[in-house]
Amino acid sequence: MKERLKQAKEILKQYHQKHIIHRLKELETEKQEKMIEQILSIDFEELEELYELAGKPVDIELSELEPVAALNPKRLPKKVYDEFKTIGEEAVRRNILAVVILAGGQGTRLRS
């Protein structure tokens, strides 16, 4: 675990998330291990790139946009939810699709 903790700390320092290191120290061993696992599974480089892109204007051909029916993910069976999530993530990775639905103040937090 010491090596994984060291690895997690380096990642957090590299991406200016040192405040999380202090929280890690406060956790019980089991919770600390789970948190380390989560930290090591995050693609911080991709998150940083997405954050930078979030504030930039996007050139979109409005004629290509189509409305979709509303969907509540909490009401979907897990299998269907997982399938939709996989399809959506792949589409975003390939720069094919990006959908953001903003409500309840999310627009301000996402700089839109």
C-alpha cells in the first residue's frame, strides 16, 4: 500500500490537488485504500484537458442538432444504463457527440 499511496500523492501534487492528501491521512486504513484506488483510476490528464476546453467556444452546425426525449437515468435498469454510458463515453472520445443538460445552477459552475 505504501507504494500506491506514494503514487497517489505524486499524482495529486502534479495536478494541484494537494488538499486531498491531507484528507487521506485522516481516513481509516480501509477507506484510505479505497480512496487511493479511486485516485489511481482517474485520468487526471483527460480531466484537465476537458476543463480547459469547457471555457472555449464551440463551432456547431445547428442544423445537425436534434432534440431527444427526456430520460431519467435513475429509472433505467442497470444493464441499460451501463450500455448507454459506454456508448456515450465512446462517442465523446471520438468527438462525435457531447450532450450537457444543465439545471439547478449547473450552468454557472460549468462556465456557460
